[in-house]
Amino acid sequence: MSESTTRNGITSILLVGIFLIGILGQVSTATSAEEGISQPDTYIVQFGPGFAETEIASVSDDLDVPRDLEFHPSPSRQNELWIVNRATDSVTIVHNAGQTNQLSEHRLDSNRNHFMEEVSAIAFGDWHEEFDYQFATAQESRNTYNGQGDPNDFMGPALWPSSLSHFAEENQEPGGRLGSHIDMLHESPLGMGIAHDSENVYWYNDGYYGELVRYDFQEDHDTGEDDHSDGEVRRYSDISLTRVPGVPGHMEMNHDNGILYIADTGAGRIIWVNTDGPGVTTNIMGDETQMEPLAEYSEVTGVEWGILDSGLSFPSGIALHQGVLFVSQNGNGKITGYNLDDDGKGITRSRTVSTNAGSIMGLEVGPGGKLWYVDSQNNQVIRMDPYEDTDFDEVRDSLDVYPNNSLLWSDSDGDGYADQSGTEISDDCPEIAGTSTSGSLGCTDSDGDSWADTHDEYPMDGTQWVDSDSDGYGDNQTGTNPDSCPSVEGYSEFDRMGCPDADEDGYSDPSGDWGTEDGADAFPTKDTQWRDSDSDGFGDNPSPAYLSDDCPSVSGTSTQDLLGCRDSDGDGWSDEGDVFEDDPSQWSDSDADGYGDNPSPASMPDYCPNEWGNSTISLLGCPDSDGDGWSDIEDSHPDNNQLWSDGDGDTYADQAGTELSDDCPEIFGTSSQDRIGCLDSDGDGWSDEGDYYPSDSSRHSKSLLPMILTIALSVLIVSVVAFVAIRRK
């Protein structure tokens, strides 16, 4: 059919919309890159967060059991899609595929019943000066000429020109040259897949023998020619492949490292083969499998290969793009994308998506990096249009609450915090709308202080939220009841809050930065006192409080009569109660006589503390009737202020000058006539010293005449001597 512009208007509008979305998606991706959002290595762009499936070609484009598709590699023929149809052994060429000016044409070569019989796969090769890029096809046939003859197994890969002036245009007249094919080799009936290597070398999935075969056409033979003798064929017998009739096992070559990927359909696996690796080549020319003269026919063994993945449901299509290998599964309509290891022999991650295909087969990554596939059952070519995903988190932007953050995408409770964990705006309560920004994000914050109720120790107080020491006082110093000691448990409440209070009186214990002058407890171990206004060690609280200060406004040291009052002499007694305020040894004077109650060695001790006294000598403060300074207790003559002592106890005073003065103070005596208080042996009143008869109480003296004469004579002599002396002068 020539043009597909006959599609209805709705389809055309849909295509335009899809195209615009694709353009916008590309712009968005570029913007994301500018904003610093980079695509993860494991992200599969073709799948995106999901995708729309857009019909590109259908039966209206003469698709009839399509098997494979490939975009033309020429830069001048971009968006030109080639599709091979098994039912009609034909090619549908879609120009400007997926664009608003898309049109298609259907080409059937006159000799397709052999050279493209039951075509299963297509692979573009190298550029040719005459033919533009050449392409090759695989044919799932045993060469029946479309059923017109018995199978003769003379079948294999065919080489074609892609020039639109050559393909299906040259040699189309009956009976002439063999159509527009430019070469064919015939050692592989039931061809299931084909991949280009280099020049005219192609790899072939031989479904008849179940082997991998390398075909080198060497020189093409121009359109319609049939000389194949320069061909080289190598059978890789170690690579066992299992055919599923009607389901191609496509192949893809990584030209950077020589790794060939094959859909081993019947075995449900993808295998890789190192085509650049060493192997053992054995000449098998003339083997029964050789169908025609060849320049080389050999068997290769010992090549390196491995299984990339297994357990797949009839893998069919394969496409390779920027380190990602795509595989379609015909059995379940799914496509798996494999992020390949650097060596291409393993995978780092895979992702599988489901399509709406009835029988998915060939895959291709087309313009803009989008994935295209063939649905053989529904005779369609489908383009997968991934939804816009700016941040590459596999959540479409239309559903992504955070389209520029790959770590976040949803906010179930609509509070502005993301359901996903591990970020600065992750919701710690994703099912409950909340405004908390501290402790937990997006949780209930009843008091509006930014702290979540679950972390807020004061959920109903907007000024407090943390109590580090769990003492009931909040850490916020500007809030209600702030804790002055936030790191130390304490229950003080008056001078400051939340600090240690050993005696539990409400006032905090002093600390390095908070002393009694600041209000700390001056008595941290006594719960009845806490203030000491005058700092004298005695508390302001009155009795019965501990050490209550009787003079709270005056610093003092008194401890005896009054506490904490001024005590000038430091004897413990207040000046107010101290009769001797400058004498630390005395403080009381019970009898008010000026002498202290404290005994010696205290100064001025009162020997008669309970009796007023005026004695000042020996015993102080005792009664002194005669005022001589001696107490009546010690005064031998208490009524005579000139006498006070009688050392010998004879009643005569030791003091001289009175009629009671003792002339012999050291000797007890009773004399009273001549000398007072002297020894008087005979008791006659006359001292023994003055008593001529000390033992005779009846007399005490002898005659006085001799004494008188003696005295007179002495006087006379003295007078004469004096007269003589005067006369001589």
C-alpha cells in the first residue's frame, strides 16, 4: 500500500499529541540536566515510570504477520522504519515514522518466495556505494517456494540493497534475473534471527540445526545474481539454540566489544557469545550440511560464551542501546531491560514491564531513544512513549509530588512532607497530616511550636518542647518555666527553675555560676532556711527554722543569746546581750556589780556572782562593807576600811597605824598593853618581849630608880661636854 495517511483524524491527533509530549519530555530532561539532576546508571529511560503504547503501523500499512523491524541507519534517512512481514514475504517501509507527516509503502520483491520466504528477521549492514546501506534477512523456511514445492533445505540468509531505487525495483520482470537480492547463502534452513557483524559478515540463528552460524558473503553479486562460491560459513557447534516455530530468536551484536546476544527462544534464555575470543576452527568442507560450493566451510569450537538470563517465556526480540539490552518475551508480552556490566557478560540490574502486545517479537530503539516493537498477532508496530519523569525516579511527573527529586514522589497526607524516608523533607508520619518540623517531620504538632507531639515533652505548650534532664522544666530559656540547669535534673522553683535542690525547699543549690548572692540556697541541706540577707551564716527565716537570724539585716556572729547578731568581742554573745561587749571572756553580770559571772581565768571574774559586791581586791564583786576593796569574806575587819587582814589570826590587823594594828603580824599573840598582838606567855596583856616576868602574870616590870639615876647621869655628862665645847670656842 502506498500511503497510510488514510488513518482517521482521531489517530492523527493522538500521534501529534504523543509527539509533542515526546518533545516536551526531551526538553524537560535537558532542563533537569541543567538543574543538576542526572540519570542514574540503572535507570531505563525507555520504560520510564510507565509508558503509553502508540500504534505506528498496522494492517492499513499492509502489515501481515510482522516479525521484525529496524530503522534505516543512514543519517539522511532518519525516522525511516523497515518492517518485515512473514505472511507476505515483504517489507513495509514507514517514512517519518511517528511524525505528523508519516507515510508508508509496501514493497514485495518478485523473487521473495525464495529469497525472503517466511522472513523472520532483518539486520542492516554496512554502507554500499551503489546500494546505500545493505541489509540481510533471515527466513524461517526450508525452501518450499511458498509451498509450491517440497522442502529441500536450500535456504539461508539473503543480502539486499536498501536503496529505494534498487530494492524490489530492479529485475522484477518475470523470467529475468532473480529480483533485487544481491547475495544468498544456503546452509541454514529455518533461520530464526540475524545480526550484522562487519562488512558483509552476519551471524545467523540456524533453527534447523540448532546452531549459531557465521556467514560472510564476501563480495556482493549485484542484484539478481546467484554466484555464492566466495562465501565463507562457520558453524559454532558449541552454541546450542532451540527453535520455537513461528517465534523468531533475534540477535544483537555489540560492535564495541564483539559480544553477540542471542534469544535462545526454546530454552527460555539469553546467551552471550564472545565473537572476538579464540576458538578452534576445523574444516568440514563437504559435510552433509553443506548445500553449495563455498570458499570456506568450517566448524568452530571452544569459544567463550555464557548465559545472561534464564527462565524467560519464549524470548524473541533483542535491542541494544547505551549499555541496556532489551528482550521481548513472546510468551507473556513482557519486555525486560538489562543494565549490562562493563564487559557485557553480566547484568547489574534488570526491570521488566508488561505490554498490550498479543504476540510481541522484534524490538528496536528508535529516534529519541524510544523503544519500538512488533506485535505479530495484531499486525502492529508499537512505539513505547514513556511518561515524563524529570527526576528519573520511575514515577511520572503527573503523579510525582516532587518531580525534581528522585528520592521523593508522594505525599499521602498532603502536608508537604514526602512519604519516602531518608531525606530532609521525609514525612515521619506519612498517614497523618502534620506541621511539625522538629523532632519528626510532618507529624501532629498540637501546640504549633514546630515539634511533633511524639517528640514534644510539652505538647500543649508552644513555648517548650524538650526537657533534657526530665525534671519537668523545659530547655527553652524563653519559654514557660525554663530550666536554668537543662542538663542536670533538679526541682528548684523559686530562685531558678529545674536545678538541684538537695533539701527540697524550692531553692537551688549554689553552683559555680550561681551563688547565694544570686538567690541560691544559703542552706542547701536545711529545708527550713534558704536566705541569709546579711551573709553571716544565719538564716532569715524565724524560729523554729534552722539557725534563724535574730538580726537578719545586720551581719553578726553571736551564737549564745541571739543568733547572727553583732558580737564585737567574738565571745558568742551579742553586743545587745553582752554586759562586756569588748571582753570576750565575760558577757553576763547577774548581780549587776560590774564583775562578770565567768570565773577566772576570765577577766574580772565575780566571786560572788549572785550577790552584788564592791570588792576590788582578791575576791572581786563580793560585798565590801567598809569599802576598803576587800570582800567581807576575806576582810578580817569588815567594818574598818583601814584594816583587812590578820595573817597570824590573832584578831589584830596586819595593817599598821591603828589601835588594832598587830605589832607582831607574823606571830599569833594576845598582848594588848605594851605591844599589840604579840606573844604573851603569861596572859597578863604584856608581850613577852616587854614583860620582865613573862611567866608571871602578876607582874611584868622591876624598880625604875636605877634606870632613872642612870638616865640622869647620862644627861649630866652630855650637858657638861657640851658646855666645855662652847667655852673653848
